[in-house]
Amino acid sequence: ARKYVFRKQFDGFPKESDLELVEEELPPVKDGEFLAEAIYLSVDPYMRAYAPRLSLGTTFIGSQVAKVVESKNPKYPVGKHVVGEFGWRTHTISDGKDGIFPVLNPEGLPLSLSLGVLGMPGNTAYFGLLEICQPKAGETVVVSGAAGAVGSIVGQIAKIKGCTVIGIAGTDEKGKWLVEELQFDRFINYKDKDFEKELKEATPKGVDCYFDNVGGEISNAVMERMNQYGRISVCGAISGYNSGGDVKVGMVQLFVVSKQLKMEGFVVRRWTDRWFEGIEQNKKWIKEGKMRYRETMTEGFDNMFKAFVDMLKGGNVGKAVVKA
Ligand code: NDP
């Protein structure tokens, strides 16, 4: 068995030497336990955001789709697939109690989707948009981080709800996918020097709902375009995760007051008791051809770190996943 141990607190972008890939010998499986082998592992922005709260010397955090390969727990027979918060490790002994979800029968869809559209990121999009923004048909919805795991689903749900959708992301290739395949109405590249002008042109009726994955200057620009009584779902702030606390102060509060906005942050675990509602609905939309997904798959457990940093730098389209 192998695992990545958190050795050094990240300073700016994570460095490979901050984690150590080690071999470990696992003890025998005891009564009530099972041994699971990783098939797909997730790399997510929250790993960077939560790192300051992790203890050095522990296994680095993360979810994986794993297969039970040995079992002394009748609830988890050999061959069963689970989504577990086991961290960056190839093999895990678990008692099945904490942080484990069954993999919903994917019905011909890839198992890895349990880490993306049919898992935590899909639910983040589903609940974070519908519960917090409550978009109505005809409204204008802007989503930042639009070509990522969460953002690409947010925009498609907003389209299903009859909204005009504008996606913001960092490469034109991502934009082409959003507009041509996912039916977003418009794409804006935040790296363009005329970003703010383009945003203004793209939102002639202002913005009613903003799903914010990035924070920082991109969000300041969107806030300025908000309509009265607009709603903002604050999902993440990846623009600041690698900046070592050097976050630029924006004019957000000014707009929240003058436009009487409703701005609410959330953690997707809030909807744990409705977890399968989100997954089932996203699956239904996929089956009906109303929702598409992409994955950026990296081969090999040895490449976990590379996949993680590539994702933080925007190398992924859709969900970033590692195949063990
Ligand atoms: P993504 O698949 O969107 O991957 C991260 C993306 O962030 C990159 O592809 C990159 O795309 C973009 N990015 C990187 N740096 C910057 C920057 N400086 N400014 C703008 N964009 C940047 O990740 P997820 O979909 O998994 O997560 C998206 C957000 O949602 C994150 O902020 C995450 O923390 C948050 N989240 C929150 C949850 C919650 O419960 N509140 C749950 C899950 C996720 P690009 O090419 O566009 O730059």
C-alpha cells in the first residue's frame, strides 16, 4: 500500500516536496472492517484551501472511488464500490462508519463520475445554485470557474431552468466547450484585458444570480453588474487559495448594500440529508441528454501531485480525476 503524507505546510502553490509518497504495511483486517483498493482518486481545490488546518505527518485528504477487496463486514462485501474520504492512499482499512457513501449504480456511466457530476461537485452545483440563488426563467446567471467540475454543472442547470447563462473561465478552448457543447449563451475569458468591458456587453440586462467559485477581482467586476435584489451563491474563492493570504480587498460590500443583494456562503455538506436527491437529478438530466460532463483524467497514483497542481493552475476541463 502507498500513501501521501503531508510533510510541509504549503507556501503559495504546493511543491512536490511538501508531500511524501511512502510505502506502508497494513495490519490484518479485523471483524467489522474491510480493505478497499482505490480505483479513482479526486483532486479538488478544497485540499489547497483546507491545508492550513491539517496536521503535518497525516495522510493528505481526499475522496476516492474504491473497491472492497477483502471484508469482515457484511455491509461491505468483496466487490462492492464505495466513495470514501480515505485520503491520498491506494489501500484503506475501514470500519465503514465515517465518510462513506455507496456508489450509486451508474447504469452504464463511468464509476469516476461519483467524484464529479454524480458526487460532491455535482451536488455543490445543484444545491448551491438552486437553493441559494433560486434562479427563475428569463433571469441572467453568471458563473465563474465555469469550465470546472462545479461551474460546468451550475451553468447547465441554470440553462435547464430557462436562464441566460454567462460563463467566466481562463482559456478560450474552455469557452468553446461551454458555448458549443454545453449551450452556455456566452463565455468570457477573465484573462482578456477587456474582461470588464466584455462582461458589461454580455449582461445588457444586468446580473440576477452570480455563482461565485473564484472571488477576487473577477467577482468584484460581476458584483458591479448585479441587479437590485440579486442573489450571490459564494461557493469558493480559488483566486486566493495560492496567494499566501495576500488577498486583494475589493468593493464587494459597497455593492451588497447599494444593490440590496443577498449573498450567502455554503458548504455542500449542509444538504447531506438530501445527498441522493442531487445525484439522482443530475443523473436523470444526463440520461435525458440535458446535461453533459467532461473529466480530465490523469493516469497513475504516482501522478496525484501533478494532477493536483495542474488543476489549481487551470489545466483541467470539467472534473480532475486520477486513475490509480
Ligand atoms: P475546478 O474543476 O473548477 O478547478 C479549479 C479551476 O479554478 C481551474 O480549472 C481554473 O480554471 C480555476 N482557477 C484557478 N486559479 C484561478 C484564479 N486565480 N482565478 C480564477 N479561476 C482560477 O474545481 P471545482 O469545480 O472542484 O471547485 C470550484 C470552486 O468550488 C472552488 O473554489 C472550490 O473550493 C469550491 N467548492 C466549494 C464547495 C462548497 O461546499 N462550498 C464544494 C466544492 C467546491 P481557469 O482556467 O478558469 O482559471
